Amino acid sequence: MSHKERYIVKTGKGKILKFTDELETALKIKEEHKIEGAYIEDKKNPKKHKQTYFH
């Protein structure tokens, strides 16, 4: 299974919440799941958005 979306929203434990191309959608889902340590993984720039709630 291949996903071509740019952003992947994951929890702190690595569970994938959403694949999306829109940063606004990814940020909204990250905010909804911030208690779980959600972060955004960007395929083009892997370290840019990787900030969790606990940092």
C-alpha cells in the first residue's frame, strides 16, 4: 500500500492518524490528539514539523 500524500500525522507511539496533502488539516488533527503526543511527519522535510506536545 503506497500513500503519496506529503504529511503523515502520527501519535507518540507511532500510530498513524491521517495521510494528507494539506498542512491545515494535519495541524488540526495534531491539535486534536496533542495529549497523545501527536506530531506531523513531512516527507519532503522530515525534521521540520516533528515537535510533540511533550517537548
